[in-house]
Amino acid sequence: MKQFTKWAMQIDNYQLDEDGEESCISLNTLVDLRVLPSGCYLIRYDEPESSGMDNTRTEIFITPEQVVTICRSGSYDSDLVLQTGKRHHTVYETPFGSFTLEVETEYARVDLGADGGTISLRYKVVGVNMLITDSRIEMRIYPVKRSDEEDTDD
């Protein structure tokens, strides 16, 4: 039986610019993954300095209905609610000021289980009558094997 002590997550954040060109920023980080008694998932990690959001903790809360809430606290504060086909408002706080945004989710797809899984999000963030970002995020959560044990097929 495989035993795991930690979880890792690869995040690929794709954004479309005004010309329709897609760029990608990737991040790999260790995360804390928990299944709550309610059946919800909680993923928690500290943003690395390389993300530009150092001193920020991110928590991703996922309901059984596949509503994904991304909460950030620290240098950058925000609560993004991503629910397929829905719009939600949020206040985004940065060291440079805060502003209200609207998040329009095309889809939020979650496939998590005992061995990790994937989260796929497609959404647009709109400011005052202006598109701020058109994003697609692909997350893959996977276990990190203990270094002191070999895989066995018990």
C-alpha cells in the first residue's frame, strides 16, 4: 500500500490578452489537502515569493456541488467564488488599494479523490465595465511519496 505524507499541486494559469493570444504561468507548490466531515475539500498553501504574492496564504474550498471558493489572505485579500454559469462579486485588496470585481464563471470542474485529482476553472474577471482578465486555470493535485519507503503492491 502506498503511504503519503504530503501533497503537491501544479497550477497552470492561462490568460488571454486583448489580441486573443494565450499565455501561461505555472506554479508547483506543496499543499495541505483535507476532506472535511461535510464532504467538502480544503486545499491550503502559502504563495511562494516567485508568484509575486508573498506573505499571502491561499485556501481553496470545494463543495460537493463543485462550487470552488479561492480565498487569499495576507498581502493580497480576496474571495473568488467560482460556480458554473454564475456571476459573483468580490472585493480584491492589494497593497496598492482595493476594488470591487465581478467574476463570471464559464465552468468549475472538480475531480478529486484519495489519490488527488484535478480542478479546472474557466472564468472572466470584470471591473467597472471593463474586462480585466479572461482566465483558465488547470490544477493537478498529487501525493508526494515518503522518501524512506518503496512502493509496494500489498
